[in-house]
Amino acid sequence: MLKFYLKSICVKNGTKFMQLKSKFILFISLIICCSYGITFYRTSAFQEDLVKQQAVQQARMLFQQLRITRQWIADHQGLFLLKTEDVEVNPYLENGSIIDSKGRELVLRNPAMVTRELSVYAKREGIGQFKVTSLNLINPDNEPDEFETKGLKQFARGEGVEAIAVEQTGKGPYLRFISALKVEERCLACHGYQGYKVGDIRGGLSIRIPMEKAYTHIRDNNRMLLIIGVATIIVVWFTIFLLFDTLVVRRLSRLARRMDKYPEQISLEEMDSGDEIGALDYHFRDLCGRLEVSQKDLERSQEQVFKSEKQAAMGRLVAGISHEINNPLGGMQNCLKTMARKPGDTKRVIRYIDLLDKGVVRIKQTVRQLLDFAHQAPLVLQYGSVDQVIRECLELVGMGRRHIRISHDLQVEDGVKIGLEALRQVMMNLGLNAMQAMGTEPGTLHVQSRLADGILTIHITDSGCGITSEDVKHIFDPFFTSKDVGEGTGLGLSVSQSLVAQMNGELTVESEVGIGTCFTLKIPCVNDDQH
């Protein structure tokens, strides 16, 4: 039982809780125990009441038998017994003895004397005791005890004609019964001189019946009922345990395991019944199907959001890049005009052709960087140079912003396995945010990269205006922006955090108003040396 209890107590997130099976069985067991306890108590009480009623009925029957016996004796003016050593004369009777024709002495026995002598026989046989008693005594041996006195006084007040009680003694419980004896015509022969009239209550017949044997049987029955009850509770408990474990717990555990494996493993297995758990399984499978559809819709929407954010970022790059393209285009145009005016100047033509080539290469490089950034590619983990991606992004976001000093401390020299295209978009979003935060004032953008214990850490620090503590709580929320209308979409940081999360990493921020902001990326990856 202790082993079962320990297994039923589970720990989740440091909090102990009891399994549903244990709660159900505990509550059912408590209900059964309470129900059986009440039944056992009522049955025991009913047995005691029944035994008491049977004893009372026995006392009443005995009272009637004694009353009839007394009547018979009174109707025959008593009994005459041959006087012996054991049969003596009753000193309280007139003419208590006579001499028969043979000279033998016969002793008179009245109803009270016969009752007392029969009581001696009954006591010897263990079936009870009885006596005639009264508040107006003739024979002191018939003096009433406390119970009898109380009953006789009750009769004298006219409060019934019998009294009953159970008395506990050193020899066990006894039923005490006393019933009133009324004066009849035949009684006046002995008691008329006392002033009694027919119908008066002369006294009472007290009966005392032992109940120890009956209570012993009750205790035996109670022990048997207790054993049967305990055995019944154990059988019912074990049956409920097996049924609940088979019909509920195992099936719920199987369903829970399928839930735990989702979405890595999708099982279309159905439960083997149409009950509530089967309905729950059906709804779970239906939910899985809807989640699959929703996941695909979400992925399409997410791709569209990423694409839109890239396009928005490219729009923000145009202002700076256009200056980088216009400068070489202007120089190239001047070279062409000069070459057109003096086509025969071979040295100048050769020198200008070299300048034209350098301008084309510079424009081509700028356009290639834009195309690389605009390239749509799914999140694919691949080996590559993180530092090279960072340099390219810094070069791109720094075009046309000569008032901002860009520095870096890059120490991830070896290739690592990571989502390079996702990292490129994150670096571009964070770099453009930093540029916008610094505005037209001179500033500094510093990037640091490290690789330790399989974790790539990148810090992007700017000397911009900083972010308030209130805004820091919401900067990763979609469409949240502290910029003016038209300066941002509010998706850059949200998209960046989503991309980092897809790489099982985290993106955090520390900022102080008027000092600057530092974004930190921590992404697990595999070093090229481990590949």
C-alpha cells in the first residue's frame, strides 16, 4: 500500500500532486468506508436494540407466567408443603402451618413466598432473578433497590405500569424490568388488613435477566461483520483499481504519450471504444489536423512577413546606396565625355578605361550585395563563415553613412553550421535599426563575435538615443515601433527574434536612454572542426 501511495504522488515543476487515479480510488474508498461504517454502526445499534427488545419481551412473558402462577396460588388459598429442614414456617403469615390427620405439620406458602423460592431456582439455572417488592413492606427481605424504588414511585404517581433499564454490573449487563401488581379480590385475604382496596397498586414484580451471552453474540457478529466489511472494501478497492487503471489510466497515458510525441511523431491510431476517452482521442486527432493546416498557413504568412520586411529594409538602404552608386556613375560619365572629346589620346583613353572598369566593379559589387540580401531562401543550416556575413552586412548598412564609424571585433574564424541567410537578415535588421537610432549625428556601431562551447555570441552595440524601459518590454512585439510614421514597419525586431528562435537561439537587448543600445544574439551551432 505504501509503495502504491508513493507511486501515486508525482512531482511536476517542483510541485507535488496526486494522480487522478489515486484521487478517484481514495475518494471512492472513503465513501465506501463511510457508508460501511454507518451501516456497521446502525447494524450494531440495531442488534443491541433487538436484543434488548427480546429481553424485554422475555421479561414480560415471565411476568405474565409469574402473575398467573400467583393467581392460581391465591385462588387455592396458598400451597401447603410438608415441613422439613429446608421448608420452614413463614413468620409473616397467620396460621402459617397446620397439622394434618396423620399428625404431619404442613407449612403454608403464599404467592410472595412461592415467587421468592422460584427465583432461587431461576438464579441457580442462570435464567434470571425476580422478586415481589413494595414501598409498604411486610418482609424486609423484599426491600426495593434504587431501580425498583424509582419504578414503584413512578407507579404511585400514575406514570405507567412498568419500568425498563439496562444495568451494568461486574458480572455483565442485566435487563431490569419491574411491572406493577394490582390488588385483586383474592389478594384481600392476606393484605386486606393493610387497608388496600381492589385496583390499588400493592407493589411490583421485579425481574432481572442476564444479557452477557446475548452481548457476546453481538460482539462476535460485529467482529464477523467487520472482517467481512474490510474484505469487501479491499475487494471493491482492488476491483475499482483494476477497472480504472485498465479503462481510464492506461488509455489516458497512451493518449498523453501521443500528445508528448506530437508533432515529431503523428499517430493516426484510434482508441478501441466509443466512450468519452475515445471522443477525446477523436478531438485530439482533429485538433492535430487543424494545427497542421494552421502551421502551414502560419509558415506561409511568416514567409510573406519576412519577405515584406526584407523589402522594407531594402527601401531603407536605397538612400545610402544610391549615393554609393551615383558617385562612380558620375565619374564614369566624365571619363566618357573626355574620351569622346579626345578619342586620339591613347594614354588618356587607356587610363580612363581602367577607371571605368573600377567603377563598374564597384557598382557590380554593390548590386550583388543587394541581390544577396534580397534573395529569398528557406531557413537551412549550413556551414559557412559567420564573420564574412557580418562584414558584408556592415558594409551594406554603412553605405552613404560616413558620419557613423563602424568597427568590429570578429573572432569566429572557422566555419560553423548555422542558418547563414537568417543570420544575414537579422544582422541587416539590427544594423539598420542602429543606424536609424543614431540618425544624422556622428556615432559608433561596434560588432563583436565569439564562439565558445558551441554557442555563437554576437553583440551589436550603437551609441544612439537608447530605448526607454517601457518600450524595451514591447520592442519585439509585431508592429511596435517608436519611430515616426513612415520610418519603420515595426516588424524588424519581431522578425529577427523569430528567425533567431528558429535557430534555437535567443535575442536580448540592453539599453540606456542617451547612452546607446546593445543587442545580443546567442545561437547554438557546430564548429567546422567538429563536422
